[in-house]
Amino acid sequence: MPIEIMVAEDDPKLAEVLRRYLEREGYRVTVLGDGRRAIDTARQRPPHLLILDLMLPVVDGWDVCRVLKRETDIPILLLTARSTQDDIVLGLDLGADDYVTKPFGPRELMARVRATLRRRSAVTDAAAGPIVVGPLVIDTDRHLVKLDGAAVECTPAEFRLLEVLAGTPGRVYTRAQLLDRLHGFSSYITERTVDGHVKNLRKKIERDARQPELLLTVYGVGYKLELPDLDAR
């Protein structure tokens, strides 16, 4: 089955260029010119990847990303002329998987498309059912985290971080590895972003965030999700 990619871009010339790039790589492409049609079409026929321009008419790209990430697990690659760190971080915090800034070259775009699809494929292959690590349950199908049976509210980035760590409990991931799994390569997102996600998660899943038992720091290396001593909890 060919991989289906949806392009939400209101500039007809750029949309046609994107179509040619993608079809040359063997992808099946649907092009839409406004955010409302992108939402409606993605709900009815979810693509393997959505390439989303932020400056769309009717419904802008921010709201398209917000709605679809709340309802689906469609990977989203942002197209943006806004290259400031705050704008990019906002898009990623809304759940976008990666971004490309305009103007861009075809090789960069195709590399990011392949990397985004590869990351999502790896997660899908590991997601045959809920991941259980001690008192934590990470349900990838329902995009839900539970701790001792109680729901834990997580941002999309926090959920992906738990998903990666829980896939191989006890394995140590460097900050760079986690950054790549969460956001892909970016000169605007630093490894301190991972530290921020970890800090916020500890407040939500640890009995005492200052003395974590689950989400542990391996000093000089990175982080791991440890199987806890249940008798001690």
C-alpha cells in the first residue's frame, strides 16, 4: 500500500512543487488549500503524514495542528516562514512532529519526511498494546497515561517522551537521542528542552519530584524509565 501524504498549502505554485517532490519519491499525495478542508479530510481519510503550512486561510495551521493532534495520531510536519524559537516551540508543543522553514530545498524536505515517517513507524511497531511499567500505563492507541489507575494529563511532547522511555524500561537514552525522537533535528530546539519535559513529567508521575523513583537521571548521560520497587511504593 503506498504511503499517503496530505499537503495543506494555499500557495498553488508551492503546493504543486511539493506534489512533484513527493510523487517523485513514490508517495501518494493529496493537496488541500485551506485548514477547514484539511481537518475534514484528515478525519475521514487519515494520511500517513500531514505537511501543514501555518498560514492557511479559513482555519490557520496552529488550529489545524491543535485539533488533529487532539483527535488523531497523524504525524504533522510544519511548513513555516516563522523561524523564531518561540514560534517553533509552540508548534512542537501543540504536537507537531517536525518542521521545515521556508525557503527550503527538496533534499531537506524529503529527509524530514522520511525521518518523520520512520520515527512514527518505529513507535507503531512497538505499540501492539498498552505499555506497562510498574504503576504506569501508557496507552498509545488512546493517547492516555495512567498512574495507579488514575489518568495523568500530558502534553503531546511529554507523552512521546514517556512512550520512548517506556518502550525499553531501564535503557538509558541520551538527551540528544530523546530530542531526536521527540522533535527531530533542529538548530532551534536544544537539549535543555528535554530537561524541561522531564521536570514537568516528574511533577505528574512521581511521589516526590525531588527524589524520583521512576523517571531517573543517569548523570553525565541522560534519562531512563526504571522499573520501580513496587514493595517500596
